Amino acid sequence: MHILKDFSSTRLAELIERFPKIRIAVLGDFFLDKYLEVDPRLAETSLETGKIAHQVVRVRHSPGAAGTIVSNLSALGTGALYAIGLTGDDGEGYELRQGLAALRCSTEYLLYAPDRHTPTYLKPRDITDPTLAGEHNRYDTKNRTPTPEPIQQQILAALDALLPQIDALIIQDQVEEEDCGVVTGRVVAALTERAQQFPHVIFWADSRRRIRRFRSVIIKPNQFEAVGWEAPPPEAQVPLEQLAEAVTQLRQQISAPICATCGSRGMLVSDPQLTWVPAVRVEGPIDPTGAGDSATAGAVLALAAGASLPEAALVGNLVASITIQQLATTGVARPEQLPPRLALWQKQQAGSNKTEEK
């Protein structure tokens, strides 16, 4: 197995310079991340019920799930962005579209469906506690009935309209309930056909539950999905040798490259040869929420800019190492933050090499 140990600042600069020329569409489940900031010092007791009435002093929202990928692509300076997905005709849908527009993302292909909910993660939090412990229990709004066939057809029509115009397509399958989101079984089958018809477009897929269904597109399973390990215990890790064997087999099954993520350890990629890409080690508190989406944004943007898969995985690692240090928010990384983070990674790799020599 090869290990990526060197990546020059000059090479990174070359890739970053191309970011503004890249056109990327994100197809999938766009959620609204909605934060209710609660001040416990203002709590009242309801006269009617006697229960505590929590007082919201600020509401903020941002695009989540597939929208998190868009947020990171926008912050990294992607030239053109398109959303392919579905919202309800409701207030959350309005706020989601408003957030995407602020990110320079076209919502022309983000469909309305009056009988569907706009998927929403409602996140109350205590403004007196800035740590992760300040987050209250979350309330989720999702669609729990199958996506109607006419809507699926409209999604595919939107995809076909955009494919001739883009450099990369990112597929984000967030909804866990079978066929209740945007990336249904029918859409997955169509993506296999489209990937073969448009070989110049980078197809990259991520899925919470169904990553092994994709064919002919690059997939990003985590280490447990790659080996078929369901419900791993906390702090579990897949041995690198076992992961390498699984990635090799999975590569043959799907007929496309694999980028397997291993959290704070890094990524293992299949092409052009099996290559381990170490992560950037960071200190202090972290918030891993959205880390995978930010890594996807960095990796796909780098690929579209001409990077090899190991180089792209490293750029994804750099981006994720920046976003996880932003607590209780949807973190993003900007182009000017990448060179210093690369310098840190290079320093860490040089230290590792010296340790190995001893």
C-alpha cells in the first residue's frame, strides 16, 4: 500500500487557482439547519400548563445536508453551483432557498412540492453555553412516505438539463427512510447510466444507508460502511489491513474509484493505486458535524481542478480539519486557510517520517 507523504504548496496553489472556473451541481436531500438560541435566564412558567416556556432570543438558519456541501463549495470559491432537489412550499423551503441564494447557488432546479415537507433539523441551544453541551435535543422534520414518481421524473429531467454544463456532480443521499428522499432507487439506477454517458463529468456519491447500491460513480463510504460493519461501538476503528481488502473488493463491485474515510485517521483511496492519505491532527475541542460533507466539497473541487484522487483526498482532509474546529455551526473553509493547514500537515508528516526512521 502506498502512503501519501508529500504534497507541495505549489501544487495546492495550482489547484486553488482553478477553483473559480469549476462548475458543480449537488443532487440530493437539502435540509434546513435551523437554530433556536434560547436564554435560560428568561425562562417563564406557562400560566395555562405550568410547564417551562423557553424563550428564544435569536433564530439563525443555514442550508444543511446537501446544503452543507454547497456551503463549503461556495466558501472555497467554486465558480458555479447548482442545487438539484426538492422542498415543500413552506416557510422552511423559503429560508432554505434564501440561504442557497446567499451562497451563489442556483435554485432553478430545486423543485417545489406542496404536499412534501422541507426537511429540517431544528436545533435549540443554550446561549449561555457555547460548547456542544449547550445543544438541546434536536427536532427533525422529514418526509416519511415515498417520493411520488412524477417528482422523481422531474429530478431526472433537471439532472439531464445540467449534465452538459457541469464539471462534477455530487450526490448526497441523506434521508434514511427508503425511497422517501431525492436519491431513490430509480434515481440511483439512472445515475449509473448517466455516469457512463458523461465520462467527462466527475460523479461522486455519499449515502447514509445505501452507499453500496451505486455503480460507475466514485463513492465515499466511511470505514465501517466499507467493511459492512453495522452499528459499530463508540471509538471503534477498522484495522487498515481489513479496510484495504474491503476497498479492493468494493472497487471491483462498483466499477469506480473508492474514497473510504476513517475519521481523524485520514482516508484510503483505491486509485490509481491503493493509497493511504493521513489526516491533519488538530488540538482542542472539535465538532465533527458536517465534517464528511466538507471533506466531500474539498475533494471533489480538487478533482475537478485536475487533482489525482490521493491529492483530492488530502485537500478534503485539509478542509475537514478546518471545519471541525468551528463549534455549534456549519463550518466552512476558505482558500486562504488551506496553505497554512497544508504546512501543518507537512510538518506532521516530516515528524512521522523521522519517528519511523528511528
